[in-house]
Amino acid sequence: EVLLLESGGGLVQPGGYLRLSCVASGFNFRAYSMTWVRQAPGKGLEWVSAINGDGGKTYYADSVKGRFTISRDNSKDTLYLHLNTLRTDDAAVYFCAREQPPYGPNDYWGQGTLVAVSS
Amino acid sequence: EIVLTQSPDTLSVSPGERVTLSCTASHSFWRGYIAWYQHKAGQAPRLLILRTSNRAAGIPDRFSGSGSGTDFTLTIDRLEPEDFAMYYCQFYGVSPWTFGQGTKVEIK
């Protein structure tokens, strides 16, 4: 069974930092590209970032480019999202999702982790 | 970037009815694809349709997708109680991937 479990969310002040993690199980993690998607309170889904299987290619939405960094540790079956210089409009539930080869879409999703940004 | 606009924002329907949800792309694209997801509060989104019209594994055949160019559609035949949810279209395959703003299907 494919499982994705996010963690690392919490309350942080504007300008602060968080690292989100997503532990994968039930599939060959290194063979799959992975995605982060977020949902702000009362809003729709927003694609945030993606990374290919070996971590050599990364992609970002304009809204987070230069502030967020996606990475992965295939030895730990874990995906990361480093959130720097957080803003109040970054507050959201952050989901990790697996990409179906070869081009997507996202066939399995985690339950999400909540990031709150407030002073 | 492909901007997706979904309509309507909300659909009020009764169980057993047929609904059609629309997703319009800002411009035609020759690379990339359209997918549809169902999302219920507090749950993980669920992939319904990929490559415009292909049902994902385990999705009932009352869900169908169609479209081309800039206009795409998700149709749900014979709405079941568990089908009341938010529905999102997604452009994928070429970065940046994007989502429509969503359509809420609610019980009349």
C-alpha cells in the first residue's frame, strides 16, 4: 500500500523558517518524481514545487521561487520542503504527492501538514 | 503559464442527477495534459481523471472526462451521496503545473 506521511508543520513568525518532511512507503521512492501542493484556508489547491527521482531537477511556482527549496533523501524515502522567509500568505495545509510516471499527474497524496504564519 | 478557470463555482444538485463541470484553459497547449481531482475537507485529494478522459484506477465509470483545445469537462452521472465534494482540474506535464479554483458540488 502506498503511503505518504507529512510532518513538520506548526506556527512560525513571519520571516521564519520551517522544514516539512514527507515519508514514503509502499513503492520504490527513488523511481518517482514528487510534488508539494498547498491549500490556504478557504482557498483552492496550489501547486508549489516538484522534484525528479534523483533530485537533479527541481521546479517551483513563482510565488515561492527563491524562498522555498525542495529536496529528497532517497536513502530515507523522504521528501522535504524547506520554507524560508515565510509570509502570512504561505499559511496553508501542505500536501506531498507522488507523480505518476512519466509526466504525472499526482496519483497518491498524503493527508497534509498545517503551516500557520503569524506574529 | 496555463491559467485554468472552472465554472460554476458551486453546483446545487440532488442525488441521482447528472452534473457537468467546466474547466477552461487560458490558451491552447500542445504539451501538457488535464486531470481532475475530488477533494473532501480533511482528506487527501483523489485523482479521478488523467489525460483529459482516462479514469484513474478504481474510479467508477459514472465519472468521465472530455475536451480539447481550451475547453474541458468532467461529467458525473447518477450522483451518489459520496460524490458531494470539491472538484479541481489540473494542468500537468509541463512546469508550472496549475489548478483551477475549484467547483463545489453540494446537495440541493
